[in-house]
Amino acid sequence: MNSKSLAKKLIVPALLALALSITQSIPAQSQASKEFQQPGAIQTRDIAINTRGVIGGHFPDSNMVLWPRQTLPRENTLSLFDDFSEGIIDPSKWSVQPMCGNTGYDCAREVRNGRLRLAVQGYGNTNSDSGISFANSQVNFRNPNSIDAIQVGLNVKSFITSGCPANSDTGGPQLAIHGMFFNTGTGDASGDVHGMLLVDPSSDTPGLLSVIGLMSLNGQFFNFVDLGPLQTGEAARATLLWDRPNHAIVVRIVKSITTPSIVEQSMPYAVPDNQPPFALNNKFIAVYTFAPNCTAQRNLMAMDANIDNVRVNLVAP
């Protein structure tokens, strides 16, 4: 099962619990070949300069030109929201809710060593071979309607997955940066548009994580984009941003080990976006587990993650 299908199955219970990339082609002007010695540079046969003065490179044996990606809108203007240096979850910045649920037996929501730790171990029920059991640990942004961009440092330290041959429902653990930035005008939760950046176990490589972005509206999922793999224990910086002028939600990941080290995708939409979200807790950071129910065994799903240096862009609510 690919990561898109997996994410679709995983995110549905999370929403119930709440009650590609854009590129631009610019004519290039070729110049004499030059060699770049910068570490990690891609070898090209010569350089090109577009009409904006941006330097790119021609790939060997191809007419394709590699243009450096522009800086993510407002990324350099994000303000520090919380670095957790005070050693507590600050109630003036965050709100919380009951955690674990009926099937999450071990949970953590704490500041440890200057980082926010979110962790949960959830078990599937043993009285059925269908459905999944949901557990979570999360923090909600206070005054969320004043925020239109979220950036977090993250590190998924460990995770556990298990399955049930008799249960066709796929489960797993998941780290989510979740934002509802606007409502289509319905005036109720059915019109809230969800934007998500998710980190969950790779469906292709055991022990590896996948990073994806997606959107949803009234239970329908769309705009699945792939941000590539991430190693367990790898530090990364993730951004979820509402690019309202271009009617899109943007997701971006900056990795410290895995390549490509920077991946950004834009998820355009074509619905009205001039009303605030209906849901009160409409922006949050969470760790979820979705454990398949199984009569033959008690399935365990778990994830343990650190969050640090949360930055936001503040706007008039």
C-alpha cells in the first residue's frame, strides 16, 4: 500500500475524533560552462540566467534547466512562538484536552530537556476483526485564528507498528501538524478546510518514515503530495502555511540527513476562503495511533516524538 492510501486510512479517525508542486518556466540565456565546487552541488553542463537574474544549471544531455526554488512565502518572517525553554507547557500559548483515549494506555505530553515530548502507545480491541482503535497526545494553539503559518522542529525518535491478518483496515502511528485556516462559508464544521503535514511509517521500507501533505473538506481528501522519506531519529524542520494570495496550502520539510534535504509542495484549492474556521481548536500538533482491532492478538501501535522551536506567522484574527 502506498503512502497516499495509508494516510487516507490513518487520518479519517483523527478527523472524527475532532467531532504538484508549483513550478514556473522562465526563458533562459545560456552562458559559458563553469564548475561549481559547493558541497552537494549538482554537476551541469553550463549555467543559465533567467530574466530575473536567477542562476540555474543545464543538466547534461538534456535541455532541462534546474532553477533554485524561491523562498517559501513568509518563511523568513515567522516569529518564535515557543522554544519550551521555560520547562513547562505554557497555558498562555497552548490549550490541551483529555489524552490517550480508551485504548491508549501509555501517553506523554511534557517538556523534557527543553523540548516538547508527545508520545502514545495505543492498543486495538480484541473483540473484533474490523475497525481501528484511536489514541492521541496533542497540544492546541491558543488564539488559532491569528495564525496562518506554522513551523516546527521535529524528531520522531521511535515508533512501533503491528497488523492483523484478519482485519483489512490499515493502522499505524502518525505525527501531525494540522491546521484549519478557513471555512468555505457554510458556517459549520462541514465547511472547514483542513491542511495537514503528516509523518508516518513508510509503507515501502520498514523502519523508515514518510512525509506527506494533504487537504480535506467535509470528509473528502484531496491534494496528496509526497515530501519524501525521513529517517527515524532524524531532526527536521516542517512548515504548514496558508498561501492565501495564491489560494493554496504549502507544506515544506527541511531534513538534516535524508536527501533531497529540502522538499516543498503547494496544494492549490478552488473553494471560497474568506471565512474563519468554525472549529475552535483548529490548529494543533499531535501524535496519533490507529491500532487495528484483532481477536487473535492485542495489536500495539506507538510513536514517541520531540517538538522544538515552534514558529508562527501572526495575522489579525
